[in-house]
Amino acid sequence: MELSTPGTATVTVEEECPPAAEPSDEYETQLHAILAPMELPEGTCFFAVYVSDLPAGPEKLSVMVSLAVPSSNGPDDLRSVATDIAHVLKETELGRRTADLSVTNWGFDEAKYDDYLIDENFASNPWDGSSSRQAELAIWSIGSKF
């Protein structure tokens, strides 16, 4: 962020990411290790990852990635970074076991919305770039926290 007043020099202030939540189990530790090296868009931070078994069996997982994106005005603003996350996750063993993927902005305390993006068919969507970027962005649906 740049700060300046008339007649003074412009000063660039680095916006810091909020402290990330610690992974609570082996799956979350794996997911954190998979996603941490990603280059995120400026102003976007990883906050937490959550992995849970689905009732369908221990071989199917539900994954949620919670970001902190202060500039986001709604879940549609997360589509591009969510798609990048889906590409990275899909290439991993954990990704091959993932049934659905959600991406939220719940890491930003002052978020203007509680809705999130979800791909309820993550296991059957290729997430490999074989579809156009626009087609991949359109895969996401909007879920509601409440």
C-alpha cells in the first residue's frame, strides 16, 4: 500500500499476512506443505487449511482453504486464486483423494461476506488446464456459510 500526503514523498508499506492457523493433523500438515510454496496474488495470504473425511469413507476427503484477501468484495474475486489452488492440489496424492474443494476469505476478519467458492465435483473435474481458463473459472459455485 502506498501512503502519501501532498508535498511529501510516497512511502510503500508492506501489508502483512495475519498469523496462519497451525495444521491440526497429518492431512492438514500435508496440504499446508503442498500449498505454502505457491505464489499468491499480491495482497492474498494463506490463513488455514482444513481436511476432513467424508461419510462416504476415509478414502474421500473434503478440503477447505481459507485465505485472507482484504481487497475481495465477494467470492467471485477468489475464482482465479481458487483455480490456481485446484491445479496444484489435483497433482498430489491428497488431491486424488479429494472429493470437494472449498476456498474462503474467512482468514480476513473484516471480510464483507461469508460466502465461499466450492467445487463439489473436484474428483471428476480435471483441473489440469485441458479446459479453457474461463471454463475452469465457471466450475466454481458459491456456497453460503449460514
